[in-house]
Amino acid sequence: MFKRISILLLILSACSTPDQKSEPVPVLTGLDGKQYFEPERSETAQAKLDSNLNVAKKNFEADPSEDNYVWLGRREGYLYHYNEAITILSEGLEKYPNSYKLFRHRGHRYISIREFNKAIADLQMAASLMPRQPLEIEPDGQPNKINKPLSNVQFNVWYHLGLAHYLKGDFESAEKAYLQCLDVSDNDDLITATADWLYMTYRRMEKPEEAGKVLELIREDMNIIENDSYYLRHQMYKGMLPPDDLLKVSSSNEDVDLALATQGYGVGNWYLCEGDTTRAVEIFKQVTAGKHFAAFGFIAAEADLHRLIQAKK
């Protein structure tokens, strides 16, 4: 097993030689059959990602521990090397079959490549294996502006499980997972993100009273560090912002395209729940025309478009 990973690392190193030119290989195929490729980056951004991956490789080669399997898989994932990440995490699970961390991260990457059933299976395993308490802070691979991790492992397992069910259109199962997620959302950022998906889930289930109660969790004095786009979506749900205002992302935003994917999906889903399917489809297409094909809003828009097209056949 360790030998196979070492061979894989050698292959990946060879493939990443700067002087070698080859045809780009798609990193995944969308639900509509569209192929997506690793994006171009600035030299600075690429160098940082490569450096972090090299550190993860060296740590793994020195000690193929559970955590080093996780970090090697995560670092490959940040580079959009999803199949490589899944291979590494899968081999880690051969050595550590009860690792809820490995199941959690492989489940996330199955969502990235649109393998929702496999994601659900992995995340359900993670949920069955992880301790309920104490909450375990999950280190950030891409630190936020205050350089402080805000999420915990339990949150991430339930959050991604709820998302996988939601993406399949199984809103009853999504509701159950998001309610569990809400129980372990221990700061304003986590509450805001969980409440948003739970609100949308209730809207899709045509449960307006339950959806309204979820909005009561969102306060004006919340301290939001990461999830500004979700907080804006809540303002829209409450009628404090017109829906289309969320499609006008400020140029001062750190990642305009990512913010549009997140905010745009919420707007499209709102129109869909209000019965304006035509406008919803327009917005979903706008979201999926963006570059962040791994963003949850992008995948959700793609999944809804796919279902709407299938329903017409």
C-alpha cells in the first residue's frame, strides 16, 4: 500500500515537471457531460500550492500516518487533483479502516466529482465512526483572514452529508443531516451556513413555517468571518435585500466569481421556490458559466438544471 502511494507520488512529480508539455486532462465531468480542467493560476498562487503539496509529500514519506494521508489527500484536492486525492484517501482507509477523518475528506471529494451516492456512503460512515463530543477543531488548509480555524470535524461531516443528499434532491435526508449539523454549529459562521442550507431545504420541501423558524437564528449582531455570502442570502430571504442585488457582487470581494456562485445559487433557488422557473434557470446558467466548478453553489445549480432538464423529457 505505502509502496503504491510512493509510486503515485513519483508519477505525479514527473507529470508536474515545468518543461513537459502535454494535452490537459479533465479533472472531472459535470452532470451535463461538460468537462472541467485545472484552472490557470498566478505564479505566486501556483508556487504556494506546490510548496504545500511538497511538504505534505515529505511528511507522508517520512510517516504514512492517518493525518499525513489526510493532508496529502487534501493538498492534492486543493490543486483540483481529485482522482489522485481519492486514490490517496482510499489507500489510507485500507490502513486505517475506522478513520472518520479519511471518510469525511473522501466524501467531500466524491461531491467534487459529482459521485453523490459514494459521497453519502462515506459521510454516513464518518458519522457512525466519529465521536459526538468533544467537538474536534479541523485545521484549515486554506486559512481565513484571521488565520483561525472556525469549523469542527463533526460539523463538516454533517454539513457535507446534508449537501450530498440535497444535491441528489433527497430533501428529507438533507433535513435530518442539517439538523444534526446545527447542533454542532458552535459559532456564527457555522450557524449562518447551516441555517442557509436548512432554509433552502425546507423551501424545497414546501415547509414555509419551518423555513421561517430557521431565519430566527440569524441576528443583526452576528460576527461573520467567512460566510458573508450566506449572511447576505439570509438578508434576501428576510426581505431586507432584493434578490437581484446579490447578483451584483462587489469588485472589492476577494473572489468575485466564487461569491457569485454562492450568492447566485441562493437567488436562483429563491426564484425556483417562488415558482419563477424561467428566472431560476437563467440564474443557474449564469452560475454554471463561472469558473468555480467545485463550489457548492455551482454544483447545486448544475444539479438543479440537470433535474429540470430531465423532468422535461
